[in-house]
Amino acid sequence: MIIKYSPVARKKLAQMKKTIGSDKVGIIVKAISDLKFNPLKCPSVERMLGISSRYYFLHIEHNYIFYRIEPVSYTHLRAHETG
């Protein structure tokens, strides 16, 4: 699984480093990175709130991180392995 951050997420992480520090942001980034191994470990927004949504959320260090899982083609994955 490939984890991609949106431009907004990158900007917010940079802002968080300034306000809460690199150590705390490192914990958050590590938790996000661990989703590669079990992307469905977090509850879905749909299940928790009863609204139709493709998003899941991760609660870490007093922050909610919303994410979605998008299918990636085998060809796309191979391009990342060889690129």
C-alpha cells in the first residue's frame, strides 16, 4: 500500500511541527505509516456516524486523521517498485 499525503495534509503537518513539536508529529506520522500493514484497522466514518462515506479515521495524540483507501492498479504498483 502506498500512503500519499494531500497538499493540505502536508501543510498541516508542517504547522503542527511548529506548535506541538517534531516528536509528537513523528508519532502521528508513524501511526499513519503503520496503516500500510493494516489499513482497515481503524473504524469507518460510515460505521461510526451512520453516514455514507469512504473515509476511515485514526485517533492519535489528540488528533483525528481521516483517510480513504483507493484501489491502485498492479501496473501502477510495479512502476513504483521499478522507478
